[in-house]
Amino acid sequence: MSTVTQPMQAYRASLLHFHADPALSSDAHSWIEDGLLLVEDGKVKAAGDYASLASALPPGVAVADYRGHVITPGFIDTHLHFPQTDMIASPGPGLLPWLETYTFPTERRFEDLAHARSVAEFFVDELLRNGTTTAMVYCSVHRESVDGFFEASHARNLRMVAGKVLMDRHCPPFLRDTCVEGVRDSEELINKWHKHGRQLYAITPRFAPTSTEEQLALAGELARSYPDTFIQTHVSENVDECRWVRELFPNHRSYLSVYEHYGLMRQRTMFGHCVWLDGEDWARMADTQSATAVCPTSNLFLGSGLFDFETADGAGALLSLGTDVGGGTSFSMLQTMNEAYKVARLKGSYLPALRMFYLATLGAARSMQLEGTIGSFAPGAEADFIVIDPKATPLLARRTSHANSLEELLFALALLGDDRAIRATYAAGNLVHSRLPS
């Protein structure tokens, strides 16, 4: 891993970042048409008008000229599965048969460290190609999968969160751990990888049906022992899954309350999906500051349901966006915004483009309790940022050439953009992806 950076780096482009939720504030974002981003020692030094900052640049600092482009904080994907990379776009009639037919057999191969490393290398590069600089990642049940992922991330000096899946029932024997071994392995991985460089660990029960009550209880104890780790799992994704949980946990009020009972609802908990939560569930989400990863491409692909933004916002819940690869069908957060917009419309609400970009940057950082570390251009934040090309494709160029507002520009990027719109990706001030020669 290289941490060597120039004493100061400067980037000229239009700058966009957020300091509040556009759904709650009319002054939530900063948009600087001709801006300058200054980076020093891998962190943001300043972000402001070019005319104001350029004159104060130290002698010899070259300015990377990205005029005509938009620089934003790197995208943050709060829910996806790196072992499912090779099975993306696999057909299935629903979540549970899809898991049995494709997911579990594919994940079996991750007991092989060489295989885990190979997939992790591709997976991380694919994230960067799509402008994602931080992700909350599910590995497989195997320790080797966690090592393979974090090795790839650490080598690129990325801010990533990941964890070994805990799964001690209702899965094939070749993927089954035990309640004690699974949590013991997780603790050893926490001590190995959590806060190692920019890596962070997530305690990761796959979902309630594949963990015994004993395993969930031990996972809760582990979370209490390591309160600055993350927790990630799935909840209320699919009606058949919800029905199954009611059968397995008949003494709990709801699917979500199973996790709360075992101490798995707190700050830094990220629940994937949350499609079928009720009002009391949403109140508990807000009260505990647990967060939601909304996964529209996956929910549409598997027919799981439509996320209710209006109800979640009414409860004051923390929201972010996840691609959910490989149930999700794209690594692109722009394409994820595209589908989120349509899901909101089908549920009778509306997501402005500014809100979608917020959810993929500062909103995600807030959901992860990492505001000030990632997700904005606040002074001292880690310099993870992307350069977006509004003319990346002929159609984008044609549409954005007559955009009459920032909202129109961002909406076109969200609805028409994909990996081709990401001109460059920087992590801790270092170029880690470029579509063109640097």
C-alpha cells in the first residue's frame, strides 16, 4: 500500500458536495461552478471558488484541469456482496430459490484464498471504475474471503467496511459454521483488520433465518465488546422471507425486533432492504439510529417490493443507497439512483436528483456514523472524490448541453449515466482509476 502523496494537490472543476439533507433543508448543498479542490496529505484542505483559492496556492503546485466536469465526493455503496460478482444477472423466481440455486454454490469457492483474492481484485476495481470509494461489503462464511477482500482494499488504500458472514443453519453444510466458531473467527478478524489502515470491520449475520438464536446472541455480545465496529444484515426484503421469520421466531413482534432482542440495533448497524417494515419498526430504526441501505435494482430484479421513502422519511430514519450486487444488476450508483427514482414514483413519492446524490455521499456517511471522515469536502475529510463527465456519451452530452439548472444536470447524470460517466476516481488523494490517460 502506498500512502505517499504530494504536499498539496489542486483540482479545478465544478464542485458539488452536501452539508445537510436536501429533504430537510433548502440550503443543503454547495455548488461551485468554477471551483478548486485542495488536497494535502490525503485529506481535504479546502474547497471553494477557483478565483479565491488559486492566488494563494504555494509555488509549484500544479492544477489538474477538469473544467467541464463535476467533482463530488466518492460514492458510498452501503450494501453489496463481493462473492456474488460472478453470478450477477442470474435468473431466479424469487429471493429464496435464487439463494439456493446460485448464491450458495457460488460462495462455496471462497474457501480458496487464491480464488477470493482473484475475485476481490476484480470487484474492487469495478467499484472504483463506477466511482464508488467506500462500500459495506458482505464476504462469504469463509475467513479466506475476508482476507482476500481486505488485502485488495488495503493495497489501494481504500476506506472499506466488510465482514465474514455468520450462518449456522438453513444453508448447505459446506457453508455452515457453528455459533461459537463463527463468532470466534469474527473476533479474530476484527483484531486483524478493524482500523488496519483504512479498513473497518462489520459483524455480519447473513439474515435471521440462517442464524440460530444462540449465534445471534453471541453476535450481539461481540457487538457490545467492540462498539466501534459495524453490524450489517438483511431485514424485511421479501414477503416469503418475512413469513419464514415469523415461523422461526414466533415470540417476536416483527422481523426487525429479532435483531433488537439480540443487541444488533445500534449506531453503525446497516440493514439491507427494509421493504416491509411497519410503523413501529421505523420508529425503532430512528430511535436506535440504525440505518437502511435501500437497494432498488435488487428489489426490482427479485420482485421483492418497492421501498417506501415517504414513510421512512416521516420516521426520521437514516437512509443510504446500495447496489446489492449480485442481486442488484449494476455496480453503478448512478444506475442505482435511476432505479431509486422510479421506485419512489411507483410508491407515490418523488426523489429529486439532489437528494439522490446526497444519499450516495453525505447521507451514506451519516448513516455509517462517518460524517467528517468521508462523504463531503469538509476540511480534514479524507480526499476520496470522483470526476464526473457530463459528456461521457453522445446522449448525455446532448441532454446536458441544454440543462437549465443544477437539478436538471444531476437528473440527467442519474438517469442516463453509468460507469462511462466516471472520468476519474481518487482515494486519499491518489488516482486509483482513470478512463483516460492521466
